[in-house]
Amino acid sequence: MLSRRKFVSMAAAGAALACTRASLAAPATLGHKERVDRALLGQEVDRPPFSLWHHFNKPTPEEEAQSLVEFHQRYDTDIVKAMNDFDYPRSTTGKWYEITPTDSPYPKQLETLELVRNGLNGDVYFIDTLFGPYFTAQLLLGAEPEYADRKLSENQVLVETSVGIRAFQKRSPQAWHDMMGAITESTIKSTKRQRSELPVRW
């Protein structure tokens, strides 16, 4: 079975080949944003807008942003989707579920988005990847030694943490409720911070 990462890589290569063939048959005449705008309005376009995305898992915002911009330039995407490869802050109490709200759970992602915006020069729409509270809880549980130390595949982690989450919900409903509330509050604050600190410049 193909991993999601390998599938995306193969899909990107196939799409790049298709785009190359399409560009030889009918050269693009619209800019990326104009193509997206016209497609959303149901208007005629020179080719359908498309996007691809990939988890680069770079350690710094600079490297992550560079990879995102170069990926866009290589495949000529019409929308840049910035995956969030930076971890949500883990509990400091020794219990994975004891999470407190924070104003900025993803400061490196915010810096990445600013660098991506600047690198795109206003020519392309870009969007952030926002994980829901439930999936964030799965990631936090999956980082625990009982999962992380076993070197499970991505799919195995998702399956096993789903089981672990359901067991935890039944065993500790109030702790689950508190954790989800904290993650949700942090996610809302992070989104508002993006809107205030990352204004659109075009």
C-alpha cells in the first residue's frame, strides 16, 4: 500500500507532466489569481486552476517557506497550500491531555506564512492548513512513547490513536472536554493572530 506522502509525490510528478503537455498545446494566458477568480465565477479560463501540496517537514520557517515557494514555482500551481509541519505544544505536566490555552500554538507556522506571502509577491493565493481539535488530540497522543517508540507508520498511528482516543473519552470525559476546549480556544486565537499579524498586501 502506498503511503500518503509517496502518493502525493507521485501525483505531483504526474500533474507536472500533464501540465507540461497542456502548456505545449495551449500556452497559459491568465495569471494564477485571475485564473482562480474566473473559475470561481464560472467564467472561461485558459486551463482549470489546480494545486498540489506536500509535507516537507523542514525544521525552520525559512526552509519550510523556501520549499513551499520552490514547489509552487516548479509545478506552476494556482494556489499554494502551506501544510503545518510544526508540533502543537505538548503538556508540561507529564499527562498528554493536560493542555492549557495558548495565544500562539504555532509561532513557526505564522513565520512560515509571512515568508511564503513575501516570496509569492502577491501573484498567487495561498492558504494555511488548520488542524481540527480532534486531529490535534490524535497527534498529541501519537507523540506519546507508547506510539512514538514503536515506529508505527502514519496510517497505523491514526488507527491506533483513534482507538486510544475513544477509550480515553469513556474513561475520562471531563478531562477530554477540558482538553478539547483548550485546543479549540488556542486554535481560534491562532487564527485571529494570523489575521491581525499577516494582513494581505495586495
